[in-house]
Amino acid sequence: MGEKKEQIKYILIRVLYIIIVPIIIYDFILIAQTMINPYKTPNVFGIKTFNIVSRKYGTYYKHK
């Protein structure tokens, strides 16, 4: 019974690693590209990420 729980725990941990590690690598690549060239939109394999700033946060009225 205990061996079965350990095996399930081992599989779940491996699945989490498979999901989380690529996300962390992707984030580091985007951060590095932003630091190297801050005026260009960073991308990975042609997929660009955008931050959309709405007027809700007050940026619209500050620059008026």
C-alpha cells in the first residue's frame, strides 16, 4: 500500500516538473530579451506577448 502511494507521488511530481520548468524557461527568455532590447516586443518562436494597459489604472489621465 505504501509503495503504491510513493509511486503515485513520484509520477505527480514528475508531471508538475514537466509543466512548470518550460514555463519558467519561457519567462526567463522573455525577461532576457526585454533587457537586451527594451524597445522591441519580446517573442519566443514568433509568439509575442503584449501587456495591455487600460485607462482604468489612471495612465490615460496622467498623459493628457
